[in-house]
Amino acid sequence: MKKGKTLSVVLAAIAVCGLFALSSCQLVEFAVAGSTYYDTEITTKDNRLITGRIGGQRSSNLPSGAKTISIKTDSGRIKVKSEQIEYMKLSRKGHPERSQTLVYTTCKMPYTKKGVQKFREFKCWQVLKDVGDNIFITAYGNTFSLAKDGALVITYSRDEGIKYCLQRKGDDCPIYFGRSISSRSYMRKAWQEWLSDDPELCRKIAGKEIDAFDFTKIVEQYNPKTR
């Protein structure tokens, strides 16, 4: 994917599908019954629209690392490679207004080697959490599913929590920066690193004027000076 393309693709998906927030999602650990199906709309990178249902097999949970999506359509079951999908909409029967949008994207996990920051790349399904003009935040855990009321459910390990990634304009893909179980002091330091090109916002976060987990306010106010 070309540099910066992911941001424009996701923003286009929002315009079509509508935006949702994880604040309304249930973040719990449980298994969804295997008989549960989700209505699905998949838009592929070659502009095909595939509609049908997923789930109803061994489990209705969608693993974040799923490399293939199996869809039950009117003409039979088909399989689509995740890397061929631009974005995927999921909803529960009777709750189309709570349609959820997932994207399969390359992500970067930062690490330090001999004092130099490097990145390990991987691919996974992520949900769009918060969006601003210059940045968006995604989240993922072990699996995704939908509650009976259509709310998104992320299952996750208590030891790892829900993982958060950010993508700013100019970034070629989302970059991991924190977890739901991270301390606020850790998150404040993380924001100082990743949003250093907006000193005023960093000041507000460091001074606790803006909570380190208030992603909605952070993406709305992020206004980089040098990017």
C-alpha cells in the first residue's frame, strides 16, 4: 500500500459506512455461540461488493489475525483473502444502524535495538476507534464479534489488553502505541513521543488537562506543526 493511502481509504470508508466508537462497545471475554451469523458487506480492492453472512461455524468470533474471510452468499459460500479486502462491514440482524467497520491492514510494532528504534511489521484486522483531520486511532484484540444489540465486542487477554495503534498523515500504516491496561503515566509519555510535532497538545496531556485515554479529544485537537 502506498504511503499515506491507508488514511484516505479509511476516511472514505467512514463517509460511506458511518462512524462508530468503542466507547459503546462491550470489552469483555466470552465466546459467541456458533449459531450466530452476522450480515456482511465486503468491499474489495478491485471495487467488488460482496454481501452475505459470516459466522455460524465453529465460532462466530472473527480472529484479528484471520487471513481469509468465509462468506455465505445467496449463490453459496465463497472465501476472500483478507489482504484483498478494502474494508468490511458487520451488523446484527435487526440492527443495521450499528454497522461496524473493520479494516485489514499492515501495522508496525516499534522496538529498540542497540539504541535505534526499529519496527516489526504484521497484518491484522482492526476496528476504527477515533478519527481526526490529521490522525486516526485503531484497536484490536484477539477476536471481534457483535453483541445482540449490534455493539462491537473485542475479546482480549487480561495480560495484554486491547491494543491501540495510531496513523498520522504521512505514516504508511498504523503504529502500535499503547494498550487498554497501560498506565496513564505510560500513555502520557507515549503521546509526548508520537505527537511531539504538536507541543500545545502534548502540554495539555502532560498536565492532565486532557486525559491520556481521551482519544476522541486528542484526535480532534491534534494539529501538527511540522508534518
